[in-house]
Amino acid sequence: MLQRVDPLRPDPAIIARAAEILRGGGLVAFPTETVYGLGGNALDAAAVERIYAAKGRPAYNPLIVHVADPARIIDVARDWPDNAARLARSFWPGPLTLVVSRRPEVPLGVTAGLDTVAVRVPSHPVAQALLAAARVPVAAPSANRSTEVSPTTGSHVEKSLGDAVDLILDAGATPVGIESTVVDVTVDPPVILRPGMISRDDLIRVVGALGDPAKKTGGEARPSPGMLDRHYAPRATLVLTDGDHARTLVDRARREGKNVGSIFRSIGWADSSGDLVIALPDEPGGYAAGIYAALHRLDDAGVDLIVVERPPDRPEWHAVLDRLERAARQG
Ligand code: TXA
Ligand code: MG
């Protein structure tokens, strides 16, 4: 069931009902500042099982545990390294996830059998209110079927998960728009496992240096199990290519009678096909906030092909490019 809530001041009665569902072992989808999460009590192994079942998520891909307050990290983490404390102080609440060692109370289902656990304190007022009221740590992957595009509105969640979730708190569009930056702080220097809008430079300013997973300077850091698969993928085939080539591809596909959608970074291209040509802001923050909604819209329109103009290869676009490249991967 979809329940509208005010994004800034959610009705306490609605939040109380959602918290009750979580404490009773049920699933609640809720907005975070990044994307919508599919929440269940992280200390309840049966609830965690329901999350995997609802998403069709492979058992090897661990979940992120969300808490209202950094002080509650002690419920799930065995160890809190200095780098974790520094990063938490700088970026929480906010779109950063830290991988730390797991307390034995955390069911192995949450961490897919790993001895580490991913934790995050989200800043969205609805997430904050829900986590405070639930008084349990909440395991929440993105609220979509596995491999699909992540949801940034309540209707995206409803479309993807439908009745598999007991309640959807719908607070409209999420402001950041792509998933949190994931950083492994069990190794020193820490290693980025998934890029996000908190950038490499932002992190380096706080911890001094980061390990390079490719060069293994991060010692034991293992890749995020979930980052190996095809991901964030629309139903249509997605092609990521430079501006001029993108225009050529779109024209050719149309001539061939294909139903083609496209996403550009500027509106300087005369076009008449309305809804199927989406212009996103030529700036990483605005682009990230709109990209998943754009992909959902084109999929809903039933296009066969989505042509995306490749954003510039610059550090501030890194997280967005990562998502687009994964979406373009045919799997
Ligand atoms: O912004 C976000 O992070 C959203 C919102 C809902 O918080 N959540 C999210 O969750 O994106 P999910 O499940 O779609 O992605 C979690 C990522 C996966 O790539 C997973 O492999 C990684 O975090 N992860 C979780 N626990 C881990 C662990 N112990 N070690 C390494 N990677 C882990
Ligand atoms: Mg996900």
C-alpha cells in the first residue's frame, strides 16, 4: 500500500504505524536522500529473508543497515576505526555507507555471510523519523527488483515491488538520486567500493588518502559482492555514447521505425518527439537527481532503445558515469 507523507514533516501517526510494521517483522519502503530503501528489522533473520525474496536478490549480495543516530552503530559494529569516526563526523547524516566489522548479533543474512557489515545514517527527514520510531537497526537495499533501475519515487517502488512490501511511504522524489558512496574502513587507507555523490576528493580531504582496489594497496579490501553484476538496468537496451554519435544513432533508429528514447545534457538539439527526448541538467548534482526518473520514464513509455549522451570523463561525473556504464552492460 502506498501512503503519502510530507517529505519534511511526516505525520507522526503514519511513522508510528510504519515503525510498528518493522518491529513486527514486516517490510516498509521509505525514502532516503539517495533512493528509496526496502526496510526490514536488521536483527530479525526472517524479516531479512523477506527482503531478499521481495527483491529477487541473490543471497551473496549483502544489505546496508540504517540507523537514526551514529551512537546506535554499536548495535551492529564490533569495531569503529578512527577513519570511520572521522568520515561519520564529516558526512553523517548523509549519503555515505561505511563497511566495518560485524557484531555477532547481526544475522548472517544481512551481510551475506561476511564478517563485515555496511552501515549508514541517512539524512532524509522521513528516514530519520522512521528509524527513530522503529528503535531497531533497519536493513534496506534499494527498493527495486534486483538488477532493475533504483527507485527515486514511491510510484517507482510500487511499480517494481507492488504487493511484496507491506507499506510504501511516498514522499516524492529523492534529492540526491543515486545510491550512497560505499567505503571499506576495515582497511587503512580506506577503499571506495561504490562511487557516489560524496566524491573521492571529499573523502580524501577527511582521511588523507584512499587505497586503490585495483592496485591492492587497500590490503584485504574485497570488492562489494553486489557490484559485479549487471545493475541499474532499464528493460530497454541502453547505449552510452558521445553527443554527435548519439544524435546519429537516434536518427537512424527512428528511420528504422524503432521506438527510441534519449537522454541528453543540453536542450540545444531541435527535436519534435517530445517525451522521448529528455534533457537533464549539465551539472552532476542535477543530473544524478534526475537520471533514474528519466530511465523509468523511458521504460514506462515502452521504448526499445535508450541512447544516452555520455557525460564528460571528469571526477565530479564519476558516480553518474559508473551507473550509466553498468546500465549499458548487456547481461
Ligand atoms: O543509498 C543507498 O545506499 C541505498 C539507500 C536505500 O540507503 N541503498 C542501497 O542498497 O543502495 P543496495 O543493497 O542496493 O546496495 C548495497 C551495496 C551493494 O553493492 C552491496 O554489495 C554493498 O553495498 N555492501 C553491503 N554490505 C557490504 C559488505 N559487508 N561489504 C562490502 N560491500 C557491501
Ligand atoms: Mg540496489
